[in-house]
Amino acid sequence: MIDPTTEEGLRQAGYDGFVTIGTLRETGFAGIPHQPGVYLALYPSEDAPRFLPVSPAATLGKELATIPVGELEDDWVE
């Protein structure tokens, strides 16, 4: 059975193009396509995430990129 909560499991399921958030920041988020699609963020940590009040994508002209922190916390899947 494929584990969709790990990078290895996602690779087995056919996902590719894994890039770290650090790399995205270093490249000015150049690796994010401008066309619609399905994108996945894998958070490989036991610690709860800390959501930013304003999305960095908002600086890329994506006005609707920021989602309220409470909504993100409610939607987070362990």
C-alpha cells in the first residue's frame, strides 16, 4: 500500500518535482507554475506547522493567495 504522507510514498504514486520551501524562497518562487494545477505541500515533521498571516505568494500578484490562519489550522490534516 502506498503511504501518501511521505515523500517515498508520493514518489511511488507518481508524484515528482519535489522542491523545498527554502529553494522556492531562494529562487523567488520561480519554481511555482503560473497555470492551474494540483500542488501538494508535504510537511515532514512531528511538530505542528506555523502558518503565516500573509502568504508569500501574495507578493507575486496572487491577491487571493492569503487564507486566514484559523482556516488553515482547521483544514490541517495530521
